[in-house]
Amino acid sequence: MRFADPADPAAGVVFDGRLSEDFKLTTGTWVHVGALRIAVLAAASPVVQDAVVTGENRPFAGLMVWLNAAGCQTAIGTGAPSAPGELARHPALRAHLSRTLAAWNQGKGSAQRIERVIVLDGMPSIDANEITDKGYVNQRAVLERRAALVERLYAASPPPGVVTARG
């Protein structure tokens, strides 16, 4: 909310946008980010440490994820790289994410389906306000700071580095 007239608080307040993380797809379907994020993190366990849900004013929901190195080592098995960048590009990990999301998507409506994922290097940046004072991921800051990666998620054809949900 904001004052209708900043010079005259008695004039009342007006709606000034949502603070909520929830958003609508271009279809008009609401995506409830908090519940979706928690459910997808559980479904992608143990390889995904945290995630940001994307898709506001887009045709489908997507994810930007940070990996859990130990979980990835377990999922990949022998020969798994230890460097985060190599881990993010490893074919077995990408295949695992693709299969996991395809399984998650079974029987889900558009508000719960995750179509594409991009794996982020490193962890969220405290200096860039991607982490709140309470230690939570600041979804809005991540989306703004990494807008070019969001555009990659929604390219007409998924570019290299974007994982698609396939069975």
C-alpha cells in the first residue's frame, strides 16, 4: 500500500502491488510459489539444495536451482566431479533432474508443473541481497539479478544448459 497523496495521509491509501511471491502464468493460472517450491525440493532431493520458481507472465513454471554437492555425488555415483561447475554440467545429473521433474509433473496441472530448470553456479549471494537477514532466499532479488538466465529458461527452444522435464 501507499498513500494516495503523500502530502495528505488523511486522503487514504491505495493498492501498490503484491508483496507475495505468488504469480500468474500467461494462462491466468495462479502459481503458489511457496508450496510448489517446497514440494519440488522434496521431489528433487537430495540433488537440489534450494530453488527459485520462475514463470510470472510466462506460459509455464520453471526453476532456477542450487545444487547440494553431497546429494549430487550420491546421485551420480562413482566418477562424480567435485567442482560445482562440472557437477552442474554432468550428463548424469542433468538426466537425473530431467527424470525427477518428469515424474513430479505426472498428473499435475499447469500451476504445479515444472517444464524447465537451469542450474546455478555456487550459492545465492548475500552481497547481492539474494539471501535475507533471516537466511532465506530472496526470490525477487534472485529473479532481478539473474534476469538473463530467466530469459534463457523461456527461449523458444531450450538452449544448452537448460534442463527440460522428460520421462
